[in-house]
Amino acid sequence: MNELLEKYFKGETSLQEENHLKMYFKSGKVKAEHEIYRSMFDAFEEESQVVMSAPKRKVIDLKQSKLKRIGWRSISISGIAATVLLAFWLFRTEPVDADYAVIHGKRINNAAYAQQMATAKMGKVNGILAKSMKPMQNIQKVKNSLEPINKISDVRINLENIQDKLNFK
């Protein structure tokens, strides 16, 4: 198993060998010397279960000839009409209640209820964000569990340096 792990970290394993490693760490019969790698393989397993969906994109195919047919005159008239409508809307004289919210298509004048609904929605958003940060926490666990490996390699290098010094004397 040590040779297979060494091969894995060098990136030289086949898919079959990687599956063998995955099954080994899932089995629960992991040797004590390999326990430091368990969290890494557990994180890989969790990541493989995550299903990501790509956002759907709407592709609009405008032909060059259609764009040429739309003249500056029609664009200018549309702009003027939009400006006039905006001016009428902004400068209308009817009173408007400033403190209200629209929830599920209904106007709510109760500010406390609107605040309560906004707080509930923000709580849901916070939950979604916390859930999406879980893979980042798993990565930190893997990093922390691999720190002893770095120390082992430093010790090995120091031992090799000492051995080299002893061989030269």
C-alpha cells in the first residue's frame, strides 16, 4: 500500500489503482500509518458527490442585415418616446406611500412584517452560502492533516544531510 500511495502522489497511478486506494480508505481497515491520508480521500469522495450545473445561457443570433435595417430614425423616435414616458412617470402628481413592500405580488404596508420577511430571506441566503463554503473547509482539513507529512520530509532531508556529512569524514 505504501508503494501505491507513493505512486499516487507522483501522479503515476492508473484509474484502477486509484479506485483500489479509494476502496481501501472507505473500508475502515486503514493502517495507523495511513490515517493521515484518510481525510484527504474523504474530501475527494465528498467532492465527487457534488453536482454542479452550468448556468443556462440564452444565445441570441442577430443577423447583420437585420441590424442594418433598423435606422437611426426609429432608434431616435424610441428614445424620445421613452424619455417622455419617463418624465410623465417621474413628475406625476398622485401621492405615493413610501413605506411598503411587495411580497408574493401583494403590497404590504406593515414595515415590521416586511422586515421580518427580509430577515428570513437573508437567513436562507446565509445558509446557502455556508453550505457552498463546506468544500473550502474540507480543503483546510486536508491541508492540516498533511502537515505531518511535510515535517516527515523535512526530517528525512535532515537525516540525509547528516548521513552525507558522516560519509565524507
